[in-house]
Amino acid sequence: MQKRLLFFCGLLILLFLLNSAAVAAQPELAMAIKDYLVVIKDHQGFFPADQEVEFYQELDKFYQERYQKPVWFDQTKFKIDVQQLVAEIKASYQEGLNPADYHLRSIEKILKEKDLFKSENLSSRALLDILLTDAYLNLASDYLTGKVDPEVVSDNYNYQDDKLQTEKLLDFLTAGCDIRQTLQKLLPQGEEYKKLRDKLAYYRNRNKIKEWPAVKTEFNLARGDSGTAVEDLINNLIARNYLDPNQLSEADYFNDQVKNSLIKFQLSNGLQADGVLGPKTKQALNVSLTDRIKQIIINLERWRWLPEKLAANYIYINIADYKLNLISANREVMTMKTIVGQEQRKTPVFSDQIKYIVFNPYWYVPKSIAVEDKLPLIKQDYSYLLEHNYKLFKYNTAGKLVEVDPALIDWTKVNRDNFNFVLRQSPGDYNALGRIKFIFPNKFSVYLHDTPGKYLFSQNKRSFSSGCIRIEKPLDLAVYLLKNQPEWNREKIEAELKQNETRRVYLNSPFPIYLQYNTAWVDQDGTLNFREDIYQRDRKIKEIYFK
């Protein structure tokens, strides 16, 4: 009995000592976390030397509020499944992200330390807790809003992106929520993103896609040609699965199968589908597999820039593809060609809502176009104004716009610096805006409109406008947008257009529109498409994304 009593007394003393040691360790660990955060803050996140703690300011506030207590473990063990976060960091590679950006190497190195929870490894645990929390927030941020700030890439960008709710995410973390599920919900959930992500995996799989040879020739190649350059072309198409080698009787002969495969390639690259290897087709064929993979990755990034949820019904314009798609319940119900801004007058990237339609619009010529394009023509012969249905206006001292007779102006003294007139083109068949325009008020003064220059839609490359978007089928789009307003059916709209009188019609419900710039996407047939980087925006993203 006495021995048993002594045993229990000894056990109680041992437990007391162990608990006292653990309690004593907690303030030491909290102090170590605090010390690390002070140094990290002093270095503006660039500490330790090989790390960047992206969310150091948020972490400083967060840990202060919890008195520097660790998040991921208690005295002797992990209380949150760290491997869930490690697995999701590694899985970020599938999204086109770099797992190294989320402290993976340092986290795994510390996790492998022997006896991590012994007192001599207290400093490692403090750093580990900070790196894990920062990796969690950083990955969440990149999943939700992208790795690159789109406004750094282009001034002509205006999306209301989703805001990272840092405090809410940290609450999820401390509440023990499923880390992988929490993070994956932040990724774009649309099929467009998922299909493009699948193509990234496909292009990275060397059992599926192989590095293709460059086609080296100064001459066009067509059906009936043969030789080394044709052999390179055939091997290029085979490597990317456009051509079945079993269909070929000769390895260097341009037969019908090669022509048909080349046409398929041209169609998926937005090229003239003539089955002839010309300069543009050769240029597209010679873009390397590595560069195509990067192109897919940065277009996944563009989807992360978009709001988390797109509207159920919307217009999606891909500037780089010169194409408008109207989507209803995830189904394409209308498509048409577009004409977009020239290189020096780029069409911006943004989202908005179409509020109203204008039939038989006036065109108030923007000042930049008036002085750069119209003024030289007017100075040559001011009758240009009458011949093209323009009127000249000027603001009087009362601030009212009054018409001015161009014959009374000494045009030899007018230049771009002192031009203080307003040019307005009257409605009609030759109005630059055509018969219909679609207004979604925005800071860029960009809108959709008809055009008298229908012949330009036959061109393959259609960057001819001054920033606004000309559309191929404006009447069809107007009918669709007004379908719930029976007083404005097709017949009524057509009759209105013949009146030559300007009429504004508001939509009962504003219609969402997204202007985006995609140079890689998967179409409804499952085909991966690539397009030329007409505004050099891909190049700018790559410089930041892959540095």
C-alpha cells in the first residue's frame, strides 16, 4: 500500500514537472514568434534571406491578437493537418503556379527536423508557424485574384476583382476547417478554366505532346511539295497530334492528309485556313512547346483576375480573337466577329453592364480622333465635313454648344493645339457607328456599335478601330437584348432604323458584358486555341510571372 502511494505521488510530481515545462515553453515560443515577426517587418517581408513573407503586415496583426500563440501546433504535436497545406502547395503546380513561391522548401526542411518539438528546436517551430500561415494566405490570394496585379500589366484594365478576406480565412484556419477544400473553393469554378487547366497537364505530359521541330524554309509550302522542310512540317504536326503518321505513305511528301491537318492547325490558331504554309502559319508552328505552356499558364492567370462568379447570362468579348460570344446558362447562343482597337488605340479590358441601346446614333468625334485623323482632311478641303455628313460646333460664352459654319473658319491657323471645336456626324448609312450602338457607361468611353465598313469583317486580323468594338450582327444582338420587351421585336427595330431619328431604348434589366484578352482557351469542341498577342500583353505578364 505504501509503495503504491509512493508510486502515485511520484507520478503526480512527474506530470506536474512536465506540464510546468510545457507551460514555460509556451511564453518562450510566443516570444520567438514575436521576435521573428519584428525582424520580418523590419525587412518588409524579405526575411529569412531566401524567403518573402508576403503577408507580414497581416500576420503581425493576427499574431498580436492571439498573444503570439502558435496556430499550427500545441506543446507537443500538430493540431492542424500541415500535410493538407503541403499537398495543396504542391498541387498549385497544376494551376500553373510555382510551389516554391509558398515556402515549400523551407517548410519541408523544418518538418524533417528530428525532435521538432524539443526545446532546442523552439526557434524552428516559431519560424515554421509563420511560414505556414503566410503560405496559406499567399496561396489563397493567388487562387482568388491571381499572382500578377493586372493593373501593372495594363493601364487599360478595370475589373472589380474579388477581395481576399484575410480575417475570415484565418478564422477558418483556427477553427480547424478543411484546408484544401477552403483553398480550392477560391479557384475559378467555371468550365473554361477547368478545361484550360486540363490542357496544361496535357501539354506538360511528354507521353502526349512532344517537343516539335521548327519548320525552316523561306518558301511557301503546299500540297504536292516534298523535301526536308515538308518533313519538318509533318513531324511538327505529328508531335502536337494534328496528324496521324499511319496515314502517311511518305515522310516528306505534302499530301491531302498533311493539308487537312494544317487546316485544322490554322483554324485553332486563328489563321487563314487555306492549307498552305505561309509566313504567318510558319511563325505559329515555330512557337516552342515551352512558350505554348507559358501561354496557357498566363491565360489561366487571366481567369483568376475575373470575378469569382460570372453572371448566368452575359456577353464575352475576346479582344485577341476578334470575337463576341453571348452565353446563356453556360451555353453559347450567339457568336459574331468583332473589330477591335489598333495597337496605338487598344481596346481596354473591363467588365460592365449594357444599360441602353441607341438606334440611329450621332457620332461625337473624340478629340484625339478629331485632331489626329479628321483635322488634316478638313484643312485640305473643309467640304469634307459636308460630304461625310459632319457638322461643326463650338461652345459659346454661356457654355452652350452652337453650330459653326466651317466656311467662316481660317483653317490654316487651326492646329491640334488650338482646335476647340466639336465634330458631330449625323445618323445615316455612312455614320461611323452604323445604325446601332450599345452603351455600358465606363471611364474609357468604349461601347459596341454597328459599322458601315462591313467588308473589314472578312479580314483575318481585325484591329482597325480607335478602341471601341464594331460588331458583325448588331441587329441580332439588339433583338436578343430586347427579347423581354415585346414592343421592340425585330420588325419594330427595323422600322425604327429607317426613320433616321435617334432613339434611346433602355433595357429592363442591364446585361453583363466582359471584355477580356485571351490568347489561349479551349473551345466548345474541346480544341485548344492559341492567338497572336496583338497588344504584347502576354509578354508583359510573362516578364513578371516567370521572373
